Amino acid sequence: MKIKFTAAVLMTLAFAALPLAAQAAKPQSISLTFTMHFTSATTATGTWTSTSDLTVLNGKSGTVVQTTKITGKGKGKGKKAGQVVHGREVVTASDGTFVIQFNGGLKPTGATTSEVNGRFVLKKGTGAYKGLHGNGKIHATLDSSSGAITAVYTGKAHVQNKT
């Protein structure tokens, strides 16, 4: 009887521990800065750097390719308002790649300048970024006279281990 009880306790502990192993790590702060130039009306390329708390992104840098589409489907106070930028970035580093999807409201700030404020989602990754998930806010400045884009993405992310 004692052996059956001990076996039951051990099995209960083992089953209780299984969900802990499959859980994702606690989300940590991330900050990504992109410096790009338009290569066409809907594409841009450039570089990125990270000063994130998340180890896999901390101190990393590389290249980025961005594609965008602008629509007039924004919402402001219950009404359709303004233009919205929808985009996708393929972010590459020496140890893998990851994809970011974003959207945000486009607001003119000058004769040739504008800004985008919105949200992003980390979608998928390869190499060191496999299982990378996260989201947050974006703030970007655009200069149509020089073609320059500077964007800062801040939020939380984690790497989900698929065990």
C-alpha cells in the first residue's frame, strides 16, 4: 500500500511539473531602432540595433527589409479618419531572422515630414529567434525629401521553447 501511495505522489508531481516545462519564459523589455531609406513607394531597406533586456536581442544588429501599404481605414473617435500604414519587416542578424508586422496612423508633421504611431507584433523567427514572440508600440519619423525613415519599437517579448 505504501509503494502505491508513493508512486501516486510521484506521478502527481511529475504531471504537475510538465506544464511548467512547456511554458514560455517571462516577457522582457525590448527596444529596436530601425534606420532605413525608401527604395520605392512601398519598400525600404536599412539597418537595426537593439538595446533589449531579452538576451536573444540584447546588443544585436543587422539589416531590415520593409514593405508597406497605406490605406484610409483608420478609426478615430468612432469614425473613419486618416491614413494607416500597414507593414511587414524581415529583420536579419548573423544568427537568424524574424518578422515584424505593424500598423499605425500616418500624421503629417511638416511639408515633407510625417510620423507613424502604432503597434507591432513579432510573428516568427529562425535560428536564434525561433519561438520569438512579442508586441508593443512603434514611433517612426519619415522624411519624403530625403527618403529617410527612423523607427523605434518598444514592448515586451519572450522566446517560447517548444519542448
